[in-house]
Amino acid sequence: MKDKILMIVFVLALGSILTAALVAVNYLTTPVIEKNEEIATKSSILKALSISFEPDQVEETFANKVKQRQRNGTTYYVAEDGNIAFPYSGSGLWGPIEGIVAIQPNFQTLEGVTISRQEETPGLGSRITEPQYLAQFEGKRFAEGLKLVQPGRSSADNQIDSITGATMTSEAFVKILNENIEETVPEIRQGESR
Amino acid sequence: MKSATLGKGQSLKTFLNGVWRDHPIFSMILGICSALAVSNKVENAIAMGAGVTFVLLATGLLIAMLRRLIPTRVRMITYMIIIATFVIVVDRVLKALFPDISQAIGPYVGLIITNCIIMGRAEAFYIQNKIGQSLIDALANGFGYTYTLVSVAVVRELLGFGTILGFQVMPEGFTKWVVMAMAPGAFFVLAIFIWIGRSLAGMEAE
């Protein structure tokens, strides 16, 4: 009996001490982690808006060149030259894909797309994050929806090349973009026309 | 009576066992999951190796310190609580100080908890040995794990991405071996390493 009580006391004491240590670590690291995430989001927005910046001056550049606005709970970001960026998200092949998409002031063409989170197949689907792949979105017309075509076949100004060996991810990515644009752009348009 | 020289010899033996004879990956085939998953880039392998080594050291220290206090019937849960605590510390610190690496190895940091090397060493060594020996054993096993991971990663990153630590090594027109960046590449390379390691150590398959 005494053994059992000692056993429980031991487990409880050890658990409490270690939990206290974890609380301390959490308290110390949370502000730094939140700051990192904020900087990552801001640099993603700047990239989508094609604003060049120094890696250590994300905060300053963002504060000087981008204005944050809201419309019906949709947050979006307006650059000096009128380009507008907003976050998108959706389901890829294996997990969520999130990032920032930027449109030009004409509400017809894309300015840029960035990806901040994805869990696609490394080396295949994850190639959607490569700058060369994302560069093709610049200047594409989204008004009638983006259309996926076979690798290297894009000719019209709303066509997007897919990636060899990663058809499902390519399809999911274009679908996510179309859905988010369709939902968010009208909101922003109303917000901006007031 | 233990003399000083005997103590030293013992330490050396413990260390050599960890990095070579009882090497966690070659000899005991422990920790394979994470070795396969995060050996696609050298940077990730170093971060993972450092993480596992830190958890081994911290766990070894605490378990060896508490070895007379830990009730035998709850020793497993004790290891689990201790390991889990240090893994969460590693995860938070990586997220705070090295966000890029943290994102690259993502869920595998949390999976250090289930890395059998740590559980295995706790049960086989730390619970029965003094603090000093346990720390040497932890360091040796951590080092053994890390150098294997890094060697596998060098081969995989070179062939799969054409780079080492992000620097372009292969010539411009080099065709990347996509399979090396993916899980099957890890199986091939790790199997070859285990084969070479076991042949050199003269181990026989049982």
C-alpha cells in the first residue's frame, strides 16, 4: 500500500515539476514565435505585391508601403500602386495550402501568388512553391477563372501550366485560387469603390 | 576498488559502443523512422541530430539522477513524461530561433518522442548507470545518430537537389534524381549505409 502511494506521489510530483518547466518555456518563446509568424506573413504579402525589400526590414517596408483594410470581415492589403493582396486557403492533395494572392487595380489580372504553408509530396507537388512556377501567375486574367493545361502548353492569358507528376496538386492549387478569388474579390471591389 | 584509469577506460568503452559497436542505427536499427524522413537535406539532418542529441542528454541526466527514486512499475511512463517534456522544449526553441528549419522538419520534431533510441537507451542504460556514464552514452548515441543522418543526407541532397547545405554543387544541367528527395531514396541510401556499416564492424545477421 505504501509503495502504491509513493508511486502516485512520485508521478504527480515529477509531472508537476516538468509541467511547470514547460509553462516557463512556453511563456518565454510565445512572443518570439508570434513575431516570427507575423514577419513571415508580412514578407509573403510584400512578395505577392512585387514590392522588393531587405530581409531584415520587412516591418519598416510593410509599414511604409502597404495599407491594411477591412470589408465585411475580409482583411486585405493595398499597396501604393493600387495592387491588392489578400490571404487564400484551401485543401491541397495531402493537406492545407495557404498563402497570399495579389491582384492588379483593374480587378482582372493577377499580380502575384505566394505560398506560406503546404504539405504536398516533396519533390513533386511541393514544386508549386518554386519561384519559376509561381512566376507564371503574374499578369494572368482571372476574371473568367484560371484554367489548368498540360505542362508547357499554356498559351491563352488565363491558362496555367500543370506540373509533371503532380497533376492532383496542380489541379487543387488552381481550384483553391479560383474559389478564393471568386469569393473575396467582389467583397474587396465593393470596399474599394466606396 | 575502482581506479581512475579503469573509470576512464569504462568511459571510452561506453563512448565507442555508442558511436560504433552498438550504433543505434547500424546495430540496433532504432530511430529509423526519423532517419528516413528528415535525411533529404543536410540542414534538416543536422537540426534533427542536434534535437535528438539534446533530448538524449537531458533525459539521460534526469533519469540517471532519479534512477533510485523511479518506482519500477511506472518507469516507462516516467521516461515518457521526461522525454515528452524535452521534445516540446526543442520544438518551441526551434520555432522561436530557427523558424525556417522548424517549418522544414515540421511534425518530425514532435515525433522525437517516439524515437526508440531515447526510450531504448533510457531502459537499457540510464536507469542502471551513474550520471557521468549516462551522459557519455547519450552523447555517443546522439553523435552516432547524427553522423549517420548527415551522411545519408549528403548523398540524398547531392543527387536529389544538386546542392549541399543549399549551395549548388552539381553543374547547371544536372538532372535531379527526384526519387532521392522522396521516401524511397531514403530506403535505398540508408540500406546501403547499414550494409557498409555492418560489414565494416563485422556484424553477422542473426
